[in-house]
Amino acid sequence: SLPGFSGVGIHSTLPVFAVATFNGEVGAMDDDAPLSNLKNVNIKSSAVDDNMTLAALAQAKPKADTNGKSTGGKPKAGKGKGKAKGAAKKKEERQSSSSDSSSSSSSDSSDEGDQGDNKKAKAKATKSQRMALLKRERDGPDEDADEEDKKDNLVKKRDRTPKQQVVADLLCRWWYALPDWPPDDQEFYKPKLEERKLRQVTIQEWEWVPEEDERGFKKVYQLSQFRGVFRNSSGEMIDLRPQETCPCFQNFMKKDLPELYDLLVKAYEGQLKDLANSKYNEERFRKELEASLNKTRNKSYEAKKIAGPKRSRTA
């Protein structure tokens, strides 16, 4: 190295005017540096000559390379363009999010508007129905309106025989003509329970009594909502109601037509009697029942006339 100037290495294999730089900084190497560091040495031709003073040589700046980058100092990172792109992207995202929020808010407002319209329409319809009902109660029944309702709500009945039609009418009011079914008397079910080796217990004592008593009768309890129907410990249902007297279509069809007409007449008479206890104005319904009763009486008379000769022949 030159006396009085440390940090500038002048090697014997290099020209005198060559300046060694390491990592872009002048004087970063000396003669004692290992040879492996020579690969990192950047040697540039200096614009100085042999007569240049050492002070000027120390202040000499390295030249820029062909790419326009300086060989000395740390290169500046090009972040300006990246920042611009990032700002543009964020701006687009804000615009898209704002447009989405505006569209969602507009759709929500439109849905709320539709719901409000529907509520108004329902309220209007309900109000009009109430007004029509009040008008009908004040002015009395409107025959024309009733006829229109019948046309709109017309349901075609299934083709039935006269006997099937009588049975259908009787099933709508059989409790006015026949005894109560199933029987409400608990004594009626005791023999039936004993035949099946069963004994009735209450729900309150169910958990405290044994499954079988000293006679070997198993415990059952009656369903409160269905008289005559019992259930045992395994959950099996036991129906002890009298099926032969059940007011059903099958049992009614076994009866003769005159008997069915008599039962229907009795049912209409009982219904008219019960209608008198109503607290509402049932004048129109009463007239309908009276008309049906008179029609059934006439059919009953005709059925008995037809059945008379048949019975005499069979006798």
C-alpha cells in the first residue's frame, strides 16, 4: 500500500492508475485481504493519471455503469411505481365496495317497500271484509251474494245411492237419534276386562301397584280422551268399546232404508230442538233444517210403502 493513504490497494499485477473498489466503496481492501475476496473486487478505470495527487484520488467518484446505476453507495429501491399501483388498486376496491353497498341498500329498501305494500294491501282487504260483514249484519242476508258464494264454492258430491245419502246425512247428526257412544258407565267395561284377565288402576297409583295381583290379573289404565280404550305396561292399546253399536258407515249400511229414514227424522227433530238454545240468529239455518226434515219424512213414507209388500212376502 502507498504510504500515507490507507484503504487503496495497488497490486503489482494492476496498472498504477487502477483503483480497487469493494462493494462500491473505495479503499475497502488492502494487501492483507485474502485472495477469495478478489472476486468481489470491482476494478474500474479511473479518469486520473499518474500525476494526480493523492487527495484528489481519495475524492474521486466511481463512474456509473452501462445500466445507469452507480457503482458506489446503496441503490435506491424503486417503490414509487409500486405505491402508485397499490393506491390505484385500493381505490378500485373502495369504489367496488361502495357500489356493492349501495346496490344492497337499494335492494333492501325495495324489499322493505314491497313488504310495506303487501301489509297495506292485507290491511285494506281485512278492513273491507270487516265492513262487508258489518253491513251484512245490519242489512240482513243478501240473497244474491249468497247465491254467488254457492256458485264459487260449489263442490260436486260423489254419486251416491239413496241409502248412501241417508247414511251420510245421519252420520252428521247421529247423536240426536242414538244413545251416547261409547258407553260412559264404567260397569260396562268390568266384565270385558275380567274376560281378558285385566284390572283397571288409576294413573296416580300406577307406579305403586304390582304388575299382577294375586289372581294373575295385569294392570291397565283407561285413556281419559277415549272412553273404553285402555293401555297396559308394554304400551299396547286395548279397545273394549262395543263395535257392533258403533255409529259408523259400515254399521249403518247394514240397516234397512225405512229404519235409516226414521233415525234421520229423529235426528233432524233433535237438532231443531237443540237449535233453540243458540244465542245467535239461526233463522235461516232453522228454515233449512225444517225443509230437510219435511223432505225426509216424505221419503220415509215412500220407503215404508215400498218395503211393506216386500216384508209381507218374506213373512
